[in-house]
Amino acid sequence: DTAVSQTPKYLVTQMGNDKSIKCEQNLGHDTMYWYKQDSKKFLKIMFSYNNKELIINETVPNRFSPKSPDKAHLNLHINSLELGDSAVYFCASSPDPGRSYEQYFGPGTRLTVT
Amino acid sequence: SQQGEEDPQALSIQEGENATMNCSYKTSINNLQWYRQNSGRGLVHLILIRSNEREKHSGRLRVTLDTSKKSSSLLITASRAADTASYFCATDGQGAQKLVFGQGTRLTINP
């Protein structure tokens, strides 16, 4: 039973292209997140959605646009990809936005921009 | 700015030994969490300690929290090869949903 799933696992694309990463959670959680992990393993939050509503939007280029069709899905669309976008992107979810709970992470999507 | 910082950045020990990793943070927190990341995988939650707790145990894991020093430690006793992974601390000092992670400690257990 996969709790948080992401597709694709690997994504190799050229600069300037537009790509999407999909995320789904079957845990019934209200809150979902996107994180970026760079080559030095530094993990930084990008966005957070609670019940389809954006609640955290870090300083991320507006080429990145999250979309939440329902509370079980949070997709990440990236326009005009740049070399610096190469990283591993993780989706996560947690049960209650009002309190600090553990987060459940997906397996990650390794994006390589050439 | 980065909230949590782990120390050491890398640790290599023999199987059966204990491993201790430290985390320091900058602002007041409600809780601190530790996560494990195996190579090529997502993060897995290990343990959460609240700001009014000083020590917490879970199996072979022991976490301490010193809010006066803004630091935490994770002790793994009787290490196993399967404990080889990166370990991250995460704090909620910037908001309940906004976990801020350190750069992690890379732990290698040698057989």
C-alpha cells in the first residue's frame, strides 16, 4: 500500500521545456507539500497546500506552479526549465495543518535538466 | 535561513557500536523531529519530541532536547548495517506546517 506516490521517478529533459510531476496520497491527510533537495542534500520547502488551498509559498520562481485538483493530489508544473532546477523533488503529506505532525514523504522525483 | 544544522556531517562506525548525531537550531520551537533517508529514497519519520520534553525513546533510538541550548541529539544504540542512511532533524520554528530541515548526517555502519 503506497502512502505517498510520485510520478515519474526520473525525469531528464532539456532547458526551456515544461514538465510536470504528479503526487498522490492515500492517507486521507489534509495537507500536502513540495520540497526540493539539492545536490548537497539540503531539503527546502517550496509549497504547502491544505485541503486544496495554498498556505505556504516560499521564495520560488513563478516558473513553478503547484496545482491541487483535490486534497489527495498535489502536482508540480515547471515552465521553462533551467539547469539550476536539477534536483530531487519530494512530495509529502501530514494530517493536521494546525499542529506540527510528522510528514510522510514520497519516493522523490530526480529531475535532470540538460 | 537554515534552521537546523546537524553535526557531524558524516559518521562511520562499526556494527554494534552506538551512533550519536547532534542538531542545533536557531529559533524557538514547538517540537523537533528526526527523519531517516536511505539512499535514493524519501524521508521516513523516526521520532518527534515536543519542546516540553527532555528525552524520548523509540526502540533503539534515544532523542534528547535541550531548549536552553537549542540543541538535540539522536542516539542509535547497537547499530546495524541497515541503519546506514542520512539522518535529518527538522524544526517547526517558522510555523506548524513549515518544517525546516538541516543538511543531515550521513551515517555509515561498517560490518
